[in-house]
Amino acid sequence: MNWSEAEVFEVINKGQYINAIDIVDSLPQPEQVRDVLDLKLGICRDRSRRVFLVEKISEYKVLITIPNGKSNCDFRVWRYFPGFTPIVKIPTHDDLGKMFIELKKKHKLIDEYLINAIIRLLRDRWRVDDIIQYYFNTLSDNLKAEIKKFLITLKWVGLQEDVNYPPPKYLGSKMTLAVYALLEVGFNLSDIRKIIRF
């Protein structure tokens, strides 16, 4: 049975999630994601209802819920932040696309290098902290935290895509990467939907 927003909110408020922060630091190769996440979190072998806290920056949290129902190994990604409305939400490609666009407006370094950061994350499988250090180390701590919130959320959405649509038969997180490549060259989200189904 899928999780509702209210159920996830209650689990977070009561602290009844499983702490799995740093369980996946570097992203496995797309074709290995399902096996690695099953080994570390039991996403395939244990389909009991569970919530894992997988990332945290101050009050911002990324969590995953099992089961979802798309496949025998699928999970759902959630983000939690008291400063957002709603506080708990499944981050959609639209949400992340808007975060990408807004982040690029905050500083010329972000505008120039955020697409590179996404390529390093989803294609090259770099650690988020290494990406921040490489591209954004001179920025303020607040800006670095905003970029990191975006990247850790995108990281788990990419992992979810690799589980749902595993390579080599499907594109997995390459499809997600394609969305940002098109945003970078000036397509808007509604245009992208005409090209890519997401």
C-alpha cells in the first residue's frame, strides 16, 4: 500500500523513520543501483512498509518510502522542509526544474556551473560534497546549502529512476539528466514534455 503525505508527515514528526543517512554516498553505476539499494536497504527483498531518512541538511530532509508499487523494488522519494508549503511532498520533475531555474538566478557561478554539477552527479556519479567543493566552494554557506538541497534531492530521484527504469534496457537517470540539459538550452518544462515523457 502506498504512503500518503499525512502518513509520511506523521512518521517524520514522531521520528519513526529508519536513519539511513550516508547509506549511499557515491552513486552506484545505473545498472547496479537496484542491487546496491537492495543490499543496503532491502528495497526488493523486504517490501514491508518503511520510511528511511536518507539525507539531511539542517531541517531539510530527503526520505524514501517502501513500497510504492511501480515495480518489485520501487520506492518513492519525499522531501520535508518546514519552510515550504506543503511541508512534506513528493518532489516532481516540475518542482526540481523550478529549483534549478531559481538557483541559477542567485549567482553567476551557479548559473554557469549548475548544469555541470548535474552531469557530474547523474552521469559521472560524483559525491554531492565533492561537486559542491569543485564548483561552488567560494560561495556563501547559505548558497552552498541551497545547491546541496537541490542536488541531494535530485540524487535520490535519479536513483529512483535507475530502479524503475533500469539500464541497459531503459534510460534510468539519463532521462532525468536530459530534462536539465534541455532546460539549460532554453526549453521550458511544458516544451520538454513534448519531447520527453516524465
